[in-house]
Amino acid sequence: MRRISYKLAVVLTVTSLALLSGCNKDVDAAKAPGDASSSSTVGNTSPDVQAVMQERGLTPDDLLAAAKTYTPSGKLDDHIMFASGGHSGQIFVIGLPSMRMLRSIAVFTPEPWQGWGYGAGNDILKEGDVNGKPLTWGDTHHPNLSETDGAYDGQFLFVNDKANARVAVVDLRDFETKQIIKNPITMSDHGGAFVTPNTDYVIEGGQYATPLGWKYAPIEEYKEKYRGMVTAWKFDREKGRLDQAQSFALELPPYWQDLASSGKKVSDGWIFMNSINTEMATGGVEDKKPPFEAGVSQRDMDYLHVINFKKAAELFKAGKFEKVNNFPVIRLQTLIDEGVLCFIPEPKSPHGVDVTPGGEYMIVSGKLDPHVTVFSFEKTLKAITEKKYTSKDPYGVPVLDFDACKEAQVELGLGPLHTQFDDKGYAYTSLFLEPAVCRWSLGGAYASKHPEAPWTVVGKTSVQYNIGHLSVPGGDTTEPSGKYLVAMNKWSIDRFFQTGPLLPQNFQLIDINNTGEKMPVLYDLPIGVGEPHYAQIIKADKLKPWKTYPQVGWNPEKQAIDPESPKPGTERIERRNGEVHIYMTAVRSHFTPEHINVTQGEKVVWHIVNLERAIDATHGFCVPAYNINLSLEAGEYEKFEFVADLPGTFPFYCTEFCSALHLEMMGYLHIKPTDATAAAK
Amino acid sequence: MRRISYKLAVVLTVTSLALLSGCNKDVDAAKAPGDASSSSTVGNTSPDVQAVMQERGLTPDDLLAAAKTYTPSGKLDDHIMFASGGHSGQIFVIGLPSMRMLRSIAVFTPEPWQGWGYGAGNDILKEGDVNGKPLTWGDTHHPNLSETDGAYDGQFLFVNDKANARVAVVDLRDFETKQIIKNPITMSDHGGAFVTPNTDYVIEGGQYATPLGWKYAPIEEYKEKYRGMVTAWKFDREKGRLDQAQSFALELPPYWQDLASSGKKVSDGWIFMNSINTEMATGGVEDKKPPFEAGVSQRDMDYLHVINFKKAAELFKAGKFEKVNNFPVIRLQTLIDEGVLCFIPEPKSPHGVDVTPGGEYMIVSGKLDPHVTVFSFEKTLKAITEKKYTSKDPYGVPVLDFDACKEAQVELGLGPLHTQFDDKGYAYTSLFLEPAVCRWSLGGAYASKHPEAPWTVVGKTSVQYNIGHLSVPGGDTTEPSGKYLVAMNKWSIDRFFQTGPLLPQNFQLIDINNTGEKMPVLYDLPIGVGEPHYAQIIKADKLKPWKTYPQVGWNPEKQAIDPESPKPGTERIERRNGEVHIYMTAVRSHFTPEHINVTQGEKVVWHIVNLERAIDATHGFCVPAYNINLSLEAGEYEKFEFVADLPGTFPFYCTEFCSALHLEMMGYLHIKPTDATAAAK
């Protein structure tokens, strides 16, 4: 290989940014994108490309990154990332390596382009109400793909709403939300949704403790009345729904349970869950008490919850629970008595707990500690068996001996948060404060996969800026691969054109298709539609999406033909039981019927089906003033209702540009006023 | 230059797709992206890049396109595109040439990531209600940037809601919506929002005729009672608001007015507006009448509305109007009597009317006619002066002689829709049915700018697929540039990984930084969050966005310091006039106060301000169960209210990952039940 003969004046400086600590040590600036001194060579690139590179200030490394990510028209991405949308309430689908957002999936927040909550999905959204109070958003945190034998199977996707403690189910045949379920005992979750290795259960861990059922209790009664929890939602794969009747929760001390992970392979049947605020701090900065930010960091160690989930499920089946808000809860004392729950001390305020592909190790990162701590499941099990407890927590939960469970501690850097794995025996941990991604080597059975000594730092790549989670394809499963890594950076600051005071997040694609210290940043993707937290990446060929709905008359909520769907030739308006039923079909480029005449005050039930069979032949359908808009994909049937309380003349139309004659695809809804003087003169 | 020495087996076939016509003639397949036979050479690219190209099946043209679009971390896009979001109700901000969506701007649809409608902006959204019926979406069609002397000035952005006939105003200092105004006389718009050359007025043209004020009238009374309209909203640049008191509408015949454009330079003071359905077809496919799609295409010609807007504004000032729904409407007969309105016949069912940069020509495309028709403003003015009328329409509007106004007709191809201009004397028209973008040469004063004969086709580029609008930077202004063109394609079909039956649209970036026939496609951007219709592209340096709000305590709705904003040290809970006022501050990483105690049934008024001064230091703030979520950018103050009707314990928290201690940035809202038995035991 020739060395670089082509030099550019532009060398991007790695902007050091450590907002809280001012620390930026250990980050090798030479690994930043755009650094002309790195190794790839474009010594004799074609004149056309050279001219563009010069004009645009691109380095040889930039061109290489472009070649690795640019995806020409019609070529498909080979990996698909599902990212939570944070407080947008949605999920984003992003293709790799092009880093293009392919679509959003409406989940907790109504979204009219998809018709979600505007005539479609209304019943599903309503399931998520809190005591009859409508909720029209969520704070999605952790999407989780369904698994078979601990590997993504591409069938379903689950996600939690931290703000209101709900879980949603998305069917990956049509990429639409099928269920939203409100947790009956808590108002706050975080450690979810995580599946067990065969998706028998979807796990929802808590966050901010409240009295169970979020009942009122003054903060002074925190220790007595507030509680944490973890809920196990039974998943019925056949029906594609969580089955509340077979689900249950575990009562936990009022710590703030945080991220959770299922065991796998050797640790299958166990659940590991972090916690913070084992201090049980209750804040009160207004009364000169330590604010939560200080109060929850007083102790050196918090507790990794080790849950014998198999045993917990048996206790549930044996009826050893009480009901809270009519939901089965296995009481904390029962968990202690039956040996379901114990703790391992962990460096304080950890964020992630991540289990290695074979299930051998649980890795935690106290975010104020520069190390990751690696616990051995085998050692932990031995410690449990041998009752190597050092103490009990204030609620009587036995605490295991830290050293008896520990396999290793590796000093990575400042602010370690989350860890993912690849197929080469490496682990990758996000370092929020540096900010950087750190590659380090696993030991044990993984040591033979890489040349480095076990449990050592291999390399670091600076990221821009303030990384939270990171994601590797299959990086939390039994079958990780190691081609890409996506750094999910919370702040973008100067990375993109300033779109006012509100800036996008920055997803950085990092090349980990190698060994050793170098992991170049390939691409920066602004996320300006939400604030993603976690993402999972799956090989595209594991997904089997429908191209159209299987048959005309398909009801996506039922995932079946709907007998109520109008058939071509049977379009009509029918009055029965005090309701006006409209049976309408849509096809390029007209609705049938085109005139709907009703009287003010009538209840209208509108049935509409898209008769198309071509891919991408979507029709929209809106009713002005009545806040109705649908997205009817090929074959889709929807039904919506409203009371025609506002009289007048309302032109309905297809809101998708479906054909050259799309403007003509319309009709009139005439609502005759009961007061004749209200009509047009 | 050396010819290609590097050959790839992969040659992408241009997929011919003409869903309605089956026609695909005249499109040169050789210009498609990924065709290895085209001219750029990468004969001796570096081994690293060559290896990646081979592995990924990239052609030399692909690499060139990658070099032209790839934007390394921290390099900023040089152009910014504002695209309507269609029935998503939003606006999307996209950077060029990287084709990355930088953020969405919430407009008509509540969006919790931005807090829009979840505690912020609620009053603005409420302004858009229809007769008290809440609307939580819109069908945004045509974003329009404010102009000074006919060129974008980067200050404001306007957009219409076709479904409910509303117009919104976005301030480009903070990229947030400041006003939503409901048109008082119509339920449907399309030809808007278009500004006059100095943004004195924002024009909103109609679409589907209804009785004025959308009152009830049976379809049989269509000709007598239904009417079209165009509304002129006076814009107060100082206040950044549309001023309803100085605004007015013109009554038009019940055709379906379509796109509109202001005159500029020589034609300043005039408005041109297309129409379809001059047949006044009323559909009725259910009664074996021709459906709208057939009925509105019976006549060969529709009418280009030529409006002497300067004169109309004078009539309004002179009080020559009547009030409909309390809004001034200049009656059709007055428009005729005063010579404000006349028609030019235009080939039927046109979509766009686009005025050349100097204002000399109005270009229309009957979408069922393969030509674009070029009208001369000078000739039109002469025809009006000389009263060259050939007939009157059924309402008495004079119809000008087509030939007297016509400058040229140019045969472009199938399904011409919209036209934009560059700085080299070319026009670009979207051809929906081919589908393609056609470059053609202007005549008159533009002829000297290009080597081709005037009014001839220069080149075509196939697009994938079904193009609607297209956009060139400044392409509809007095100062177009010609670096890029974005084809806004409605169907993507096979371009991206299939995300279920609902597919994204496809924005294709096309290189027009050249002359002659070749215009290569550089990039495909999936739009999976809405269905954009039109977009405008502005040079990035024309925008002057704020990096943070100017001062702490800033109220974005007022764009001023809010005296109600809490100041640090004055945080408190205050009961007055039967309301609980909470004065709260937010700063990394705590809220003050952290405990809020209220009693069930109390009305809560919550004041909260973000004290931060750093760029990107946004805090979120949510109240569970009460459907509240804010995005508080640095300095921002917001106020929201609710009745504490549901008792319990509700953990509020910062929904933005703002710092390493973001999980600790929380507090408790305690709502004490009036029924003591409802408290936790």
C-alpha cells in the first residue's frame, strides 16, 4: 500500500467535551474521523473524486467512510436498527450502514401520517389510559426484539414507557403497535422491556418507587409505604399479545430499580437488575436537604438484584401472591423466604447490567466508578448455594459477598454506562463523561477469540458527545455479530446546522469490523424527532415483513380478515340501532360512495377498506373538523366512529398522493343541521 | 482523463414504473445511478476504497455521488430544506447535501419530544380549533419562507393545513410554531401558504368548494351555494404574527382552486392561481354518476385565475366587502365589476403555476397534457388592457384569449406537475407518470444564459418513483441558485428495506450543478415520518437561529422575557385565587422544589424555567398520568395547568438525558385524596 500522497489542510479537531468533569484523558484524538494522519490511503483517486474531495474538504478517511456507508438508490441496508424515541413516544427504524431512518412506528403517541389515534388504533391507545385519564404520549426507553433460544427471531418488538409504566407490543409483520398495557401497580418503569430467552415473558422493571398502585402516601412514609417492583408479562406468541391473566409482579424494596437483563444459556431462568438510591434518599432541596442528585450517591455500593425467576414463576403458579389493584404481586417477604431474591453489592449508581452471550458474566458499571465490574454467574450461584451472605438489607434481603461473586474489574474510564458484545470476544462500553466508546477484552471462554490479554482495555474512540447507550447487532443476545456499533449520543452541540435552541441527538456509526485499537467513526446521524435511549440492531434478513396486508379486508388490530369490512359492490349507507353505518371502499382514484348525508347528532360508524393489492398503494382518508385521518395500506380495513355534532359541508379526501388523479379522490360529508336556519342561504 | 478501468458486474436496472399509463418513453436509462457505463472515472482508486467498493458493489459513479454527499462528523450542511410533512401535520428540516433530517418542527400535531401540546403551545394549538372542536393534526402542504424583495430572508416560515384550511407561522429564530389561524370561510385549502414578495401578505388559496363558512347545503345546490376563495393574511413582521383584523378574502366560483403563486418583479402585485373542476362536477359514483376522478376532467381547459391583488387590497381598504363568519369577503361580483379577476384558459387539471425569477412568465402544466404552457405576463397585461376576452364563465368572470397570453408550449413528457428554476436559465419540471425530472430551457431574457435553443427539452433524469413536487434552492424566488434539486417522490416501492406495508416516501438529491442533459441522482432519502408535498431550500447562511434562548425566563410563545418566570432563589408553592401556583427551576441535575403537595381537586398552575445557558442544555419535564411533557431549551420558561383530579404519588422527572445524573433529576407530586381511604395503607 502506498502512503498518503494527498493531503488536505482541513484537520478536524476532536472537540473535548466533558461537561461535568472537564476530563478527557485517555482518548486518542488520532482516531477521530477526518484526521488525515490515519492509515487509509487514497493516494491516486480518480480526478473527479479528487476534485470533489478538495472542494468539500474531505480526507482520505472520509472517502473511505463514505464508501463504507453510502448506499445507492435501490440497494438495501443489511442491518435494521430499532431505536426507542424517548419522550416522542415512538420507535424509529433505521437502516445500516446507510444510517437512514426508514420510518417511525407510532406507539404511545398519536401520529396522523400512520393514522394512529386518528381513527386507527384508538382502542389500543385507550388501553393505556390511567384510571380513565387519556395518555397521548410515552417515554419509550428500551425496545426489545423477541427472541428464540436467546437470539432475535424478528417477530415482535416490545418497548416500555418509563413515564407512566406501560409496555407496548409491535408486530414486525406490519410494523404496527398491537397492544399497550398499563402496569397496575407502579407509575414508573425503566428496566424494560426485556424478554426472556424464548420470549415466554417480557420483563418490566421499576424505577422511581411509589406506594404500590401509586397510591398517595406522604414522602415521610417512604421506607414503610413506598416499594419497587419488577413485573413479568406472559407473552402469548400465537396471539401476539401480553396475557395479563398469566402475568405477575414481585414486590421489591423502595430502591430505584434500573436496567434489567435476562440470564441466558447457563444463566437462563434468572433475572439481573440494577438499583440506585439504596440510600432511600427522598430529596427536599427546597428545605435545604440534599437534592436527589446528591442524596442517592451517598453510599459506595448499590445492589444488583439477583432473581431466581424460574422459582418466582413457580411461586406465582402455586398461588403464593396477593393482589394489588387486582394484579398478582409476590410479596417481598415471600421472595426472601423462598430464596428468590438476593443482592450483590455493586459500585454505586450503575446504569446497565449486561450479560455475556453465553450467560457466564453479568457486567455492571457504577457510573461514578471508572471500572466495569464483572460478576461470574457460576460464582454467584455457588455463593448462593453456600450462603455466602455478608449482611441483610433493611428489608431482610440477603446480600452476597462481593468478592465471592466477582470475576474481574476493568478500569475503562470516566462514566461507564452500558456494555454490548461482539463475536470476537470483545465487550464495548459507553463512557458518558469522556465521552467515548471503549473496546475491552473478555476473559474466560472468550479469551481465545482475541489476541489481547483478558479483561484489558483494547481501544477507545471519541464520540460527539455524551454517549448514553450503544448498540451492536445482536449485541445483547446469544449470537452477537461485530460489524457495526452505534453510539447513541445525547448531545450534538456543534455537529449539525443549528436548528434553534433544540438540537438533535447524534447517532454515530462506528466500524468495529476489525480487531485491535482502531474503531473509526463512519457516520453521524442526527435524530431530530425524539430522544432515543436504547436500540437493538438485527440482520435485515431475519425480518419477514409483509409487503401488503395478506388479503383485502384485513384488520390490523386483529391481524385477520374482518367480517365487517365492505366488499366491492356492497358499498352502502345503513341506519341501524340508532347508528349510521357507512360502508366505503377506496381504490385509485375514488371512494365509493362519494356523498354521505347525515343529520346533526347522528352517531356515525364509518367502515372503510383499501382495495389495492400493489405494494406501496396506500390511501389516506380524512374527515375535516372531526380530527379523523387514516393511513390505509393495501388491503387494510378500518372502522371509526364519531357523533356528527357540528353541521355543515365537509370535503373528505385521500391524504396520500396515491396517483395522478389523487386530488380528485374525494367526496362530501353533508351534515344537515337540526336548526334549519344554520344552513347556507 | 482515463476511461474506466474498473468494472463491476452490478448494473442496476432502471425500473420502469408507470402505474397508470405504462409509459416510460424518453427516459434515458443510462443516467440512472449505479450504471457503470457512465462517465466518471475511478480508475486508480486506493486499495482500501477499491476493496470496499467491490465488497459493497459500488460503481465509480456511486463513489462520486458518495463524495458529493458524505458529510463528515462536525461539517455542516450548506443548504437547509424545509419540507411539509403532509398529513403528519409537521415540517421537516433537512440538510443538503448530506440529506439528513436535522429535526422536525411540530406544527399542527402535538409532539411530546418538543413538548408541543403537552404543556407547551397548547394555546396556539387551541387557536386552530374548529367551532370549539379540537384538532390535533393537519395536512401540511406548502411551506413558504418569508421573503424580502422576492428572495428568502430566513426569518419566518408559513405552512397551510389543507384538511381544515388553516395557516401556521414558524419563527426561524427558534424553529417553533407561533401561530395557527383557522380560515373562517372555508374548510379546505391548497394554494398556500404563499407569500407576496415582501411578505406583506400570506396567501391561502382554496381547494374543495363548500358554501362559504362550510355551512350545510345539499350537493344539488352546488352551483348556487358552493364557492371557492382565496384569502390574504396580512403579516405583521414586527410581531411575527398574521393580523386577522387586516386580512380579507376574495369570493371565487366553486371551482377547485389549486396551487397559487405571487407575481414578482415585473408582475409584483398580482396573484396567479390554478383551478381544476371548472366542470363543477359533483361526483356520485354510488348513483352511477361519473366519479369525481372522471367528472372533473371532462373539459379540455380549466382556468388560470389572474388576480390584480394590489387592486383587491385597495378594495378591502375601501370597505368594499361583506362579512361572512365575521370575516371580510370581497364578493365575486365586486371582483368582476372592479376588474380584479379574470381567467386564462389552461390545459385541464393543472397542478402547479410557477412564475419565473424575473416575474415575466407564468408556467402551468395540465397534468393530462404532455406540455408545459408558458404565459407571458406582459402579453396577459396587454390582453387585459385591450379586453381580449373570448367569453365569460358561468359566473360572469371574463376569460382572456389563450393565444394572446401564451408565450410558448414545450412538450416535456407524461404527467407534468411542478416547475422550479435555477440561475442558468433552466426550468425543471416534475413528470409524475414517467416518472422523471425534466430540464428545459427558458426563452426571453433567460435565453442568453444557456447554450440551448429557448423552450426546448435539455435532459431528463428518471426518479424512483412517482414524483410530486421538486425543489431547487431559491427555485421559486427572484434569486434561484442551481446546485441541487430534490425530487419529492411519493412512492418508494423497492428502494428501501420493506418496513411493513407502509413505506417511506423517497427524496432524491439530484446534481444540477452543471449544464446539458446529465443530472445524476446522488442520494435517496427515505421519509418515513410523513408525506411531504412541497419544500423550499435556503442557503444555510441566510438563517440566523438562536443557539439558546436570549435570556433565562424566555417565553417562546411571546418571544420575550416572561415576568411570571421563576427566578433562582424564589422557587415556591403559592396558593391564591383558588389555584396552586408552583414556581420551579430546572438546572443540572435537579428541580427546585422537589416535593409538591396538593389536594385532590385543586387547580395546579405550574411555572417552570430552565436556568441553563449552555448550548444543547435542554431539560425535559414530565408529570405522569397527567399527560404533561415539556422540552425546556436553555433559558425557556413554560406554564401549564391541570386539575389534580386523580390522587396518588406521581414521580416527575427530566425526560432528557441531560447529564450523568439525569436519573436523579426528579421529584414527587403528591396528590392527597379527599377520601382518606384512598391513601396507601
